[in-house]
Amino acid sequence: MREKRYQVFSSHLKERFGGRVHKISVDAGFSCPNRGGTRNRPGCLFCDPDGSGAVGIDRGFPVTEQLERGKEIMVRKYKARHFLAYFQPFSNTNAPPAQLRALYDQALGVEGVVGMAVGTRPDCLPAEVLDLLGEYHRRTYFWLELGLQSIHDKTLGYLRRGHDYATFLQACHGARERGLRLCVHVILGLPGEDRAMMLETAAELARLRVDGIKIHLLHVLEGTPLGDLYRQGQVPILEQAEYVELAADFIERLHPATLIHRLTGDGPRDILLAPLWSLNKWEVLNAIDDELERRGTRQGSRVQGR
Ligand code: SF4
């Protein structure tokens, strides 16, 4: 296998735990403040009815059972032994601390679960919740995953994110104070953003030295407000070659130590409207590797003053 020119999260996990670690997504029943505290109101432009969640979650079962079912599949397919519980859809800090604790503890009680990741919004992290997350950080291998998408307020407004960049910075600061590992989600190819704007997001995240990043490609799903705009011809979609170039540009501007948890986006096949080329995930990832190799650059190559 050729040498990767960026920090691959799965390799980091393998090193740390002495073997492959499989992430299992769970839906603990949370709602989202940006959907009016429910699951039914529209929220972010790209949010699907399942709260931008993963496919294959056994919703409706308790957390423990969702994990046991996920484990069963992973063990059968990959002889997996180590797992991360990933509280993924909606906003997984949107409850009082006692309720959060009960749900998080269920996950850590499952055999083979070596850590957890909690996904949420920057405006859903009051001090008492951050304190609780700090406790889990000390107890286990813990990641806080924050949706940001872009550092540009104009874009955040267009996406109807319901928070601005300053709110993200505040959350980032609160997480840092408690020593939390922070993984930030961004999207490349957002309407209204040119290359320079996207690369400003990379440079800012390098400045902040975030611990991890998920780079998503803008993909349009059926049943989302973005899907409606796309059908009206209002959402330009990147070609694969454009995305590959942008992703390489973005990686070059990230801090060399930031772990890359994800490098493309592959929405659920049955509701993906565009771009369909994103379904060929390995082709996209290989093309990004090829591009970095062709340039002779790597993650951090264009970070100034590092
Ligand atoms: S913050 Fe997440 S769950 Fe809430 S509306 Fe936006 S994408 Fe959906």
C-alpha cells in the first residue's frame, strides 16, 4: 500500500488500539435545537429527515441493543474486536446532563466499546454539558464532533445553520479548556463559496489546530430543502475533478497533525440526487492520493509559519 500524504484517522486508531477499530452509529433519540427542538421541522438546508444520520442504524432500539446489533455485523464481516460508539444523528448533547450520562454510559457498558464520539452543534454545549464531556474524556477515548461547515457567516446564513462562526469559536474554546479532542465537520462545494473562501476555512482550522476534521463533499439528498433548490436548478454541483483538486488544496492547508476522519461524502444511495460520482468513494480517494503525489505535496505543505 502506498504511503498516505495525510493523517488517516483509521491508521491512528489502529496504532492506538493495536487493531482496526470500527465506528458504530447510534441514534439515542435526541432532537435538534435548529429543528425547533423536534425532529420534524426543517433545519439546516442539507439536513435529511433522519437528522443527517448514517444509514444502517437500528433506530427504535435502546442504545445498548443498537450497538450489539452493529457489533454482530462487524464481527461477522471483519472479525472486529474494537468499537467506537458514535452518537451521530441530530444533536447528541441536546438534553440535561443526567440524561446524557445515562445514554453515554449505556454505550460504554457494551463489551468491546473502547471509546465514543458525540456529534453536535456549536450552540448546544452549555458549560455543564462541556463539564460532563470533560469527564468522559478522562474516562475513555472520547471525541467531540462539531458541525461547522464553513467559517463564513454568509454561508452559514444561507445554510440556515442557526449559529455563526463566533459561536463555533466559543464552543471550540470551551472544548479546549476541558482538554477535549475536537473533530470539525466542513463541506466543500457549498453554494456561494469560491475556492478562496473554502481555503480560508482550511487555514483557520489550521490556526486553531483542531485535532480532527471530517471533510464532506456537498451532496444533495431527496427530502431536504437543498434537494428542492437543486430540482429548481439553484444548486451548482462540483465535478469529480474539481472536488479532487479542492480537497488536495484543502489538505495542503491543514495543520500537519490534524487527523482526517473523512475525505469525501457518500450519501445514502437510495436518496442521493447529486453528485452520483460520489458513490465511487474509493475512486475519489485514490484520485486525491494521485493528485497529492503529482504535486509532490502533503498535509500541511502550505501552512504558513508552522
Ligand atoms: S444541526 Fe444537524 S440535526 Fe440539526 S438541522 Fe442541522 S444538520 Fe440537522
